[in-house]
Amino acid sequence: MQDRTYSDLFNLIKSLAGVNEFTLEEDNYIFNFINRRFYEAFEVTETWPRYLVVGEARAATNGVVPTTEGTKSNIGQFLRIHRNQPFVRNSELEYDFYVDFSGAHIINQAGGTDQTGNVYVTYKKEFTPIATASSTVPQEFFYYLAHNSYADFLRMDGQVEKALIEEQVGEKYLDIELSKLELLTNNNTVGKRISTYVNKQSR
């Protein structure tokens, strides 16, 4: 998966605006707009490949899998939990669970009354916003972020009609990425029980 630089993204937004530089205050506005739109794109589907972790061993204590463990990625969203390593053999026992502040509570975990031991979790990583101007930007979100952040800037400036046009352009870029993802998901065993933005739409 490819990354672009924040400076690439910011330069594209300047090109869309037709300016050489923004004021420092406008720079900060755009930085915040980008992170808002970044979160929006991140939340559209559970199955963005760069944020999906499949069948990772996680410790369950008293039937609870916490969202943090050592140096492993923080869990932003639990998707599936299996007793053993999934997607290696034809089938593995998959647990039902519910989630609260302490993590995922496994229902009827096998292996003892204390419900303790490793389980295998498929999850979406926790969202991490763009922190600095030296951060990278996912290629799959790049043009969506550029056009929709610029749309937010135009809307702030009172240029509502232009903002709507830019937003439509940005949505088309995101739809292209979602269409590619839907084709992948249709052929991907991992996501058979995971709903996506596209398959939630009315047919």
C-alpha cells in the first residue's frame, strides 16, 4: 500500500485554491479539516486493508480481550474472534462476543471455567489522526481528503456552491476506492461476516 506525504496533500489543496500560500490561521483550519475528513473516510468501512488485522493471537483473561496488549496495535473495532488460528483450515470455532469499555467479552469461551488463554482476533486498528506536517497520508484517501478538505475551506469562506461541487468530486474518488474494496471483499473469506459501506446500501 502506498503513502503520500502531507506536503503533497497540502500542495494539492493550494493548487485547487489557486494560491501560493495560505495564512498561518488558514493552514491550521485546513489541517483540522483534513483530520476530520480522514476520520470520516476511515469510518466508512471496517475492511480497509491497511487497518485490518486478521487472526492475531490475543490474551483473554476471565473471558475478556482488552483493546491494548503490549506492542501490538490497539484495537479500534473487534470484528471476529476465533478459538484457534482462523483461515488456515476449513473451519474454526468462532465466538460470539459483546464489547464494552474493558474490551470484548467472549460468550462461552472454551478451555476452562476461568475462560483464560489466547484467542485469535480479527480487528480494525484504532484510528490515528495525522499528527504533524511530516506525517504520511494513505494513497487511497489522498484525493478524497484534498477535495473534501478544500470543500470545507470553501464552506467556511461562504462559498457554498463551490464547496458542494468539490465535495462531489471527492466523494467520487472515495467511491472508486470503495468499489475496489467491495470486489476484494466479495472474494475474501475474512470479510464474509463483516458488513461494508457498499453492501449496506439498498439494492
